[in-house]
Amino acid sequence: MDLYLDSVDFKEIEAAFEFGFVKGLTTTPTFMHRHGITDIDGAIVKLSGMVPELQVEALGDTPEAIVAEAERILALPLELEPVFKLPISNSGVKACQRLSSRGLRVNVHLIYTLNQAYMAMEAGAAFVCPLAGRLQDQGHDAIRLYEQCVETIARHGYDTKVMFSSVRHPEHVRQALLSGVHVCTVPYNVMIRLCDNSLTAVGTAQFEAHTQLMTLRVKDLLRPDNPVCKPSDTLTSAMVRMTESRLGVVALVDEQGALAGIFTDGDLRRSLQSAGHATLDSTLEQIGFSKNPVSLGRESVLDEAVKLFKEFEVDSIVVVDGDKPCGVLDIQDLVKIGLLGQEHL
């Protein structure tokens, strides 16, 4: 089934044909009016240079008038020969026969019955085009009509394609495929939703997250702050470093700068609860701290960090370069980029 775009919006057209497999463009005077196009001929000329196939309306009250309008459009400085769209009528099928006998292609549209489609096929129409949305709005079985058109062409050997049009939503495209039509012309807002699916989105997010876990390194997520204190520093100093870094932890280092422990906001709260303000001038060594912090090398992949967060049920991991702390990885850093969900908090 060939995919066509149904639009006269130049930006939409450029975007849609970037797919590379959209076969053609269908237009209507209604679209042009809706988009404020007053120079219809100028728009047709411009469109003829943008797409591989262009379908434009040729209107008239008589077969002669319709043919004359098609000839007038052909006289424009077009870059391709358009397909002429004609509303179904006695005049329309007569004009279709005259144009098709000259080798010009015609799309007979606004079809609502198999009889109408049959007359267009007999007249040599390259396309017959029932309108799905409009038929369904009136309570008709549009899909069955498409199936009947396809069956008639196959049974009697007409050289005509059935075009599914008046597409309102992606489900129409699925129905078009199942009905066996040859062409489906869709608005841009439907075309760009044809790849959408919530399960696909979830699966893609999982693949991206797992790829990041195996390829990104801890150093790639490190914040610029490296909150460090010595055991001899006061609780007030630790509070200042936590506030400056916006982290709930400071790494403690010995005189050589090697990792010696960790002091957390939990340790801070427990100290204040037990001793009150008097503890603000106490040293971290006097208060007490963990001398066995969870740590990880800066070159480690993020998957290793996730395992440590889960195994030790901590909120922060001290990142080291050799034996010296170079930053803190907070669990929220992974949550923000989607590598951990709320269930891991």
C-alpha cells in the first residue's frame, strides 16, 4: 500500500517527504482556503517541484469545462505532470474518459457507493477515492466499500487503484491495510503518529537506560562539587559543606587526602537530637562517623553504582580516584536521567 500525504502546508510537506518513501501528495481547494492560499496556481507550481507525484483539483460544470481546466493547469510552468482530481458525476466520468484517453491520470473522488466507483473504473480512472471519515460520519460501512472496490478491480481487471482518504486517526491506516487498498493518503498529524505505541516507548526507554548503565561511567555523572572534611573539622564545617554542595554527605579524608570515612545528614540529625546546639562546635571525630563508606572508582560503569545502591540501600556513594575522594554520586542523579525508578528509593 502506497502512502501519500494529504496537505498543502509547505512545512508539513517538507517534513513528510523526508521519510523518503511517501509516494505522493493530494490536495484540495478546501485545504488551500483553510491555509489562506490565494494564489492557487502559484501554490500548484511550487508543489510540483517538491513532491514525486502531485494530485490537484480540476473543476467544471461540464466535461468540456473540466478538460479545459486541466489543460489550463498543464500550461503552468510545472515540474511534473499532475494527477487530476475530479468529483464523481456524469460530467466527471466523461471528462475522466477524455483525459485518460490522452494518457493523463485521473483520480475520481468523493465516492460513496460501489456504483460510483464502477463508473470511474469504466472511464479509465487511475484512482477511485471513497472517503472513509465522511462515510463513517453518516453511519455507512466505509471499510466494506473499500473491500468491494478492491474485489471489483481484481475480478474484472480494471487498471485502477483504490485510494483510502478522509483519514482521521491511525486506526484508519490499519483498516486501509486490512481492506487491501492500493493507496492511503493521510494528514501529517496522523502520519507522524503511525510509529507511536506506549509499549514501544517503554521498551525503548528500557533499552536506552540499560545501554547507559553499561556505557556511561561514574565520572560522567559527577557533580562539580566534591564535599570533603577532615575528622578534626567541626560539625558546623560539615554543615556548611553539605549546604554548599547541596548533598547530604561529606567525605572525610586523612592528612594524606585519602578516604577515611563519611559523615551524612543522618549522622547530623542524630547528633543534634542527642546533644542539641552544643554539638555544633564538636569535631566529627568526637561525634562519630562511618569509617567504611560505600565507594566506587570514577572509571566504573554506572551499572556497578546501581548494584551498590541496591545492595547497601544507601543514598550516596563516595567516588574515588585511587584512594582519594573526587566526588559523591547521589541516587537522585540516576533517578533524574531515568536509570533508577522511584521503586529503588
